[in-house]
Amino acid sequence: MTASSLRFFLTVVAAGTLIAWAPAPSSAQAPDSARRDPTNTLPLVTTRQARFTTDEGTWMSVDVSPDGRTVVFDLLGDVYSVPISGGKATLVVGGNSVDMQPRYSPDGRSLVFISDRNGSRATWISDANGARPRLLTAGGLFPAFTPDGREIVTGSRLVDVRGGAGVALQGFGSGPSFTADGRYIWFQTGTQAARYDRRTGSVGYRTALPGGALRPMVSKDGRTLLYFTRFEARAALVARDLATGGDRWILMGTQPEAGSPPPPPFVPGPPPGPGAQPQIPPAGVGPLPRSAWLPDESGIVTSYGGKLWRVDLASGSATPIPFSADVVQSIGPLVRGTHEVGDSVTAREIRDPAISPDGRRVAFTALGKVWVMDVPGGTPRRLTSTSGVVETAPTWSPDGQSVAYATWVDGEGGDIFLAASGGGAPRNLTRAPAMYARLNYTPDGSRLVFARAPRRTRTYMVDDSGIQLRTPQGAGSELNLELRWMAPTGGAQQPITVVADVGAMPLGGFPHFTADANRVFFHDGTALVSVQWDGSDRKVVLAGAAPQTQLAWDGVHVLSRAGRRQQIYLFDRPQVADSLTIDPSIERPLVPVRRLTRAGGDSPVWSRDGRRAVWVQSNSLFVYDVQQGDRATTDSLAAATGRPATPDSARRPAAAADSGTRWNPAYAATRTDVRITVAADKPSGAVVLRGARIVTMKGQEIIENGDVVITGNRITAVGARGSVSIPRGARSIDVAGKTIVPGYIDTHAQIAAPGQVHRTLVSQYLANLAFGVTSTREAEVSGTDVFTYSDRVATGDLLGPRIFATGPAVLDTLLTLRTNAEARDFLGAYASGYRSGTVRGDLTATRADRQRFLTVARELGLTAAAVGSPDFAESLGAILDGYANHQTAYEIFPLHGDIAQLIAASGITYTPVLQGRVGNRIGFEHILATEQPHADPKVRRFYYHKELDRIARPRANWVVAEEYPFQDIGASAARIVAAGGKVALGSGGRVQGLALHWDMWLMAKGGMPHHDILRAATLFGAEALGVGSQLGSIEAGKLADLQVLDRNPLTDIRNTHSVRYVMKNGRLYDAATLDEVGANGKKLGNLWWTNLDVAENR
């Protein structure tokens, strides 16, 4: 489509704790439509309108009126009608709800359609003109009237038109099509066509085609079946004579299926029948848009290529039904915060809390070091003055005079040290480098217990695997995580037991004790267990306990972090012989519980005497006095009932008031906010880069022979060579003939550096920087370690790009946030504690739940991000509701002018991640078939070779190029940018650094102009992260993140790879080595993994 064919106008995260968040101003806001249909009870107040005219539509499901005169179709979540000859479309059902899949009643007087207007997806009926909508039943998909008009099949249920829950059709799939007598219903199950007999209830397959039989439609006389089947990379329309079984090809090359999943080979077997699970396609919009028979059955009306078509069955000719729709969409406020990057770093999280025996001090880790602080209200101070190591797992000696802790140095391993709590030189207790964690003294101080694994285990921890650390198959028992003990002064290590494979380390292994001096308690990754000191007599204490579960000294009180929202709970362990499975987070747990947290917590531990429970959240410490809590709870019960409380009632009111899901404390923990602020890393002096072509990203500006002046960490001047003022003493670097572009920004990096025992050198960070990626966003993490890594990068303790992060995704948690107040409590930690800037709330909850999440996120100044749903209707709702960042590709494609204009109007940023999975195809597989990452010198330098082999050598799904959807998706992205929308780039966690270039090259295959690709990789990415005023372009006043390329990417997009120098925050590095450029520049030198010999890494 050309730009002239559309009329378009609009009425209208975070790195380094250097961040001050503020809500983004809304564009020309208009009041919410007070005249919207009263049946629309969605809670979000819309503030903007998108108005444009389109003659294209994406994924339009259609039907034809019984008189054959009118076509009804869905477009952008509204329902329209148009004469079958074409013309101006009329809005039938609209609003900010997503209304779709309309179907006429047999008499043409009513419509049935799917809508989320009451907060969640349901089946609705209205008059044919959209008037008098009413709810038919909850849920449903692909509705259709029975031929007599008295009932409707929606989803896999048969519902009376007067309402009700309906009757389940056992073994039924989706997309009903009736014979004229109403006895037989044809439908899709899996990828094949089946038939349901309403008289007998029998179900049977009727096709077994390699390309599937999608969207089957039977003629009224039951003689002809139309269906779509996959032919090469597109769906084709086929007519089957049901009497002879003969097929006739009608129409070729319509469009790809949703997600383009190639149908699996058909395996003959018993047809689905009573008791079988309904075979609903994975996408709520279906594998293809719905088509409809013409009343005389001479053909069908369908949609593809952005148009409506009338297809004649006899000739196979397709005649367009031209339409023009005036779109008016009410849109919620764009939920995007902004922030400034400052010159100091305030630690966003503290970890590993340990309370001193007298309860007056706490030790913890922050910024990769151990700190000690008086509580409450003390000032944190470093325990040691060591540098170049990570310190972790502090524990107090029983006399409170010393703190033991573990260290780690990449390539060398770690040890256990002991330091006086008041300061002084630490003493090495082990002198046997390994990976140590989970330190704890026995109550009498006679033994120091810890978890240990060989130091080569850290080498085998696969960083890019995400979520959990793990070991390769066949690595052997030598990589197991063990519990050991030694004397408090050091010496020989005595084994206790194997905890589990080291992959369980983030979850289990913390040793603790009760009054029974003969046993050690720990979580083995599946349950809370205990063993004797020689590892014998293992007993399960609490089966299925959450990993962070501990017994108190009395062996009765239990502290546990559990549930979707990771709340901290206190309960008593029943004194029974059998192990119990107790989930304290549910509505009615097996035992009375007390919920101790309003908005979750982490690392719960007991004080040595079991009188205090301690935990952390972000950079706050919480101390809960159990006895005070018992007294307050008992008093509240007496006051509420007017009766004296019994001695054992202290736990009961907690169960009555809180259960596992509610928060109503009689006593709350003491909170201490821990503020540790250090200077951010930045250089001094000035440097000028002279004579290069400068692609500034300030509009279309390109300076062919220019100078860039950097002072400290900021760009201070940009202009034609010789036209700008250069500070006296500035270092001059001749880059004539080269090209300067802003640093690349990977908004979907998925680096996943390992948790718990943090690294001192992160190879993925180095690889990104070497390839010119100066900012990344972790869009999918399970823990909060990323915030410590980000802060360490900002202070200069780690070399790497700026690390932005969403924090743990708010997935099913959305289902538990019943009110705005609960959402505010939960998201408050992201906004004011972790200061993540962006929070990811995926499209798994109802539309109303998601709107509640968005309302609160906007109040808190957060940016809302979502990973694309396989159901595009959910993604469409997210566009309308104001999710600012949409990560990964929409699984319908290509997108046409209607979607492109809506995205442009909405202001969202779309990051399709072209190397990611769409359906059963992974774009990265195509890259591996066409590129050679092992041959790249930077990859060889900055990647551990065995890790690269794991990522890049397997070839699971080699297919021909046209089977991959990245070209269609890239063309859709180009269409969005051409319409004025914003697209960013994301590598999806493949080969770090290099993979972002691959994303750019794939985008070019979709037809996006090279300058637009560079803009997507820089400025649009910065704006998506809320740092567009600080990063993303080469302009005076912005932070100095840029790169010098040997070759011009405007002429050949593959030249993005030719990075000679990379500058991050004003420091200039040689991209080949990451040695800092300059006489006094720091040299990175050899990297420990370059010539790694596993046999030498014990």
C-alpha cells in the first residue's frame, strides 16, 4: 500500500540506579468516551483517540448476511459491515473492547461475536446493526448459530440463545460449520477436519492431510467441504467432493497461518470422542481468519493480503470487495516512564542477610561485597577493603566478633575467609579454591558448615540458558553441590552429603540447625530434609516445601517464601511422624499461617535463637520479632471476639485474617532502608573524533566530514569538521573515512548472567560491548541478581554495556492482584526499590486484570512491557490499553496498513526479535545455516568455546528459507516505521553482541531502509527504555555512547559489524580487544576462558 492511499491523523529499563523516574506526559489527551456502550465495563479510562481511514485490514474474519447483500467483518477489534459489492464500511460494534469473529443468525436479524467488553473474553449477541448487545455466556471462540437459530456453538459448548453455561460437546474442536439439517457439525481438531454427529455424539476424523485441513466449511447439502491447506509457505483453498473424496484446488497462495506452524504428520488413531480434550488451536484468533459461504454456495467470501475477496468456486477467480473504513479507536494512556542517568549509583538490592547473635547488627552483601550495619538506623560499612573479588554468603560467628564469608574470582575460584566484624585483614580458612556458598555456623560454634562445588562447576554453568544454572549432561557426580563442614579456624573439610546437582544451587543447600545437635537441615531442591553429620538417615521434613524454607531453633516455627507473589510466611510444623506438604500461600492452607509481608520478600532467615525472622526486599531489611507478633495477634483476637485468647491462639487469627492470600497484620516487621551510594564510573578529560561520516539519528541528519567532541561522559559538540569548539588539551583521534553511529541498544537481550555466586568478568557483557552494543535490556529474568550486576557495571566494577532490566516478569501474579491497592503494593518494589523503570506484565490474565496493572504502573512512573501473545487479539488489546513496549513478534503476519497506523497512533514500540520462535520456526536456525559465528575473531575472543558450541552448533530445524516468517515480520516492521511508528531491535539472547547485527540484517530482508534499521537499533531503542533524552543519538548534551565503523552501513547493512572503536559513557575501547584507548587506558588483557583446559580447573 502506498502512503497516499491512507489518511492518517492522531487526536491526540533501567541501568545502574542512576535513575530518577517520572511518568511520561500523555500526548494530546481527550476525555474517555462517556457514550460508550453501557455493557462495556472495562475499568481503564481511555485518554486518547486514534483516527484514520484505511482500505486494508489484518486478519479479518468475515460472514455474509443470509440475503447475500452484506459482508460483516472484524477490523482492529471492532466489527464493521460493507455491501458485498464494496464501498464505505459502517461501524457495527465498537469501543475500546476487542470485538471479533462476527456471525449472522439464520434470519439475518442478529449477530453473535466474541468480546472482552466485560473484562474477560465472552460470547455476546446483538441486533444485526450492533444495537442491544447482551452477554450470552462466558468464554467461547469462533461462535456460530445452529441452522434453526435456537442455539449457538461457541468454543466447544452448545448454548441456548437465551443464555446459560451451555452443554459441552465432547471431543469437539473449534470453528463449527453445520449441514442444513443441523445434524452434523464440521470443525477443526488439531490441524485436521472432523465431523460431530449431534444425534449420536460420535466424532470422527474426515481428513488426514500433510498440509492440514484448516477452517473446514461444509455446504448445506453436505456434499462439499471447503478447507484451507498449507502449500509451500501459504494456505491454499481446496474443495472436496465428500461423495468421491476427490479434491479440487480453488485458490493458491493466500497467507501464512498464525505462527506459521507446519502441521505435524498425521498419525492414524482413534478419533476424539467422549472424554477427549477439546482441540482448540493455540491462537485465539485461529490458524486463519474465518471465511463464509455465499448464500447460493457458488463461492465464499474470505480475506487475505489485507483485502476482502469474493472467490468463485467454479473458476477459482478471486474478485476484491473494496472497502474504506473510518477508524476511531479510544486508546489508554501510554504507560511509559522517563528517567535521567546521574553521576552516582545507589545499590538497588541487598542480599544474604545475617543477623548478629545479639540482634544489634546485620551483615549482608551489596554491589558484590559484604557490608555490616547496626540495626535499626545504622550506616553501612564495608567489612573488608579487598577489590577484584566477589564476596558473598556472610555468617556471624556465635560470639558475634567475626563474620565468615565466601569469595569468588573468575578463572581462579574462591575461598572462605574470616574477618573481624569491626574491620581488619581477612584470614583465608580454606586455601583450596572452589565454589563456596551457603555458610552457617553450628549454634555452639564448633563447626562451620557450607556448600561447596568444584571451581570448574562455574565454568560449566551455562550462562545463556537463562532461569537456572545447570551442568551439561554427562558431566558426572564430580559437579554435584555438597554440604561440608570444617573447624571454625579452618583446616580439613569433612563431607556431609550431596545436596543435588549444582543446577539446584539457586534453590537449595542452605544448612541450618535446631536443638537437635545431631542433624543438619537443608533444602535439596525438592523438599526440606535433614541428615546426620555423616549424611546418613536422610528424612523429609516438609515435602514440596518452597526452596527458601527454614526451621527455627525450636524445630517448630517455619519461615517460608512461597506463592506467586513470593510472600514470606510463618507457620508451625505439625508434630507428626509423616512428612506433610504445606503450601502457606493458598486460600486454605493445612495449618494456620501468618503472612509477614505486604509485597513479597527474599532470603528469609532466622536469628540464631529463633526469636526474629529476617528478610530483604530490594534495598530494604525487615526484622520481625516473633514474640511481639504473637502478643499483638493474641490481643487483636481478644479485642475482636470480646473473649480472652487461649495460649495457642496466636497463630489462629492469622489464619482467619490473612489465610495464605490476605494481608491484615496486627504487627508488622521493622523496616530499615539501606542506602549505599557510590560514584558512577566516568572518565575525565576531553577527546575529539575527527573527520568521520556522522549518522547522528537527529532526524535524517548525516554529516559527511564531521567532528564529535566528548568531555567526560557527555557529548559536548557535533558538527562539520573545523566548525566546533575543541577544548584545550583534548585528545584528537583521526577517524577520517569511517562512520560514527550511536551505540546499539538491544531491548530484548536476555543475557542472564548467573545468580547467587556472581561473576567478576561476564563474557556476554564483553561480547555485547565489542560488537557496539552499549545498552541492553534484560526482558526476561527469574530473579533480581540482574540489578546488582547492573549497579556493578555502572560503578565500573564490571566491564559491560548499560544493563537495563524489567526484573522478574509479572506473569500469573496478575491473577492474584485483586485490587489497585494490591497491585500498588506489589509494583511499588519495582518502582521505588529495584527502580527497574520497566515492568513486564504478560498477557496471561484477563483484560480487566491487565488494565488494573497498567493503571498502577502508570501511577508509579513505570514503563509497561509485554511479550507478544500467540493470540493476537490479546496483543491488540495491549496496544489499545497502552502497553508501551511489545516484545517478540506478533504471531499473525504480514501486518497491513490498519495495524501499522494503529501502532503509530498508539505510540508503542514493537520489538519483533526476528531470530525468535514464531510457531515452530526459529529465525536463529536460518542464521546458523547462513552465518559462521565460530569464524568471527571477536566471538572467539569473548565467548567460552564450549558455550558457543552449545549455542551455535546444534541444527534442530533446518528448512528452506521461505519457511521462516522473518521476512514477512520484517516487512510488517518496515510498514510500521513508514507509517510513523516505532520499532526496536532485540537479539533474544542468542550469540551475544553479534546477534543484534543479525537482527538488523534480517530486518533488511523485509525491506526496511538502512537508516530506519539504524534508527531502530539506536534511538527507538533508547526511547523504548525511557532514556531517549540521554541516549540513542549523537547530539550535544547526551551521554557519549557511540561507535566508529570502518565501513558505511547506509550502503550495506552488513557493515554494522565493522566496529573499530566503541565508546560507552565516554570511555573509548578498541572493539577487537576492549583495551581502553589512550596512553593510560586500562588493558583487558588475556581472558581466563580463552585457553581453558578443564582438567586444570579442579
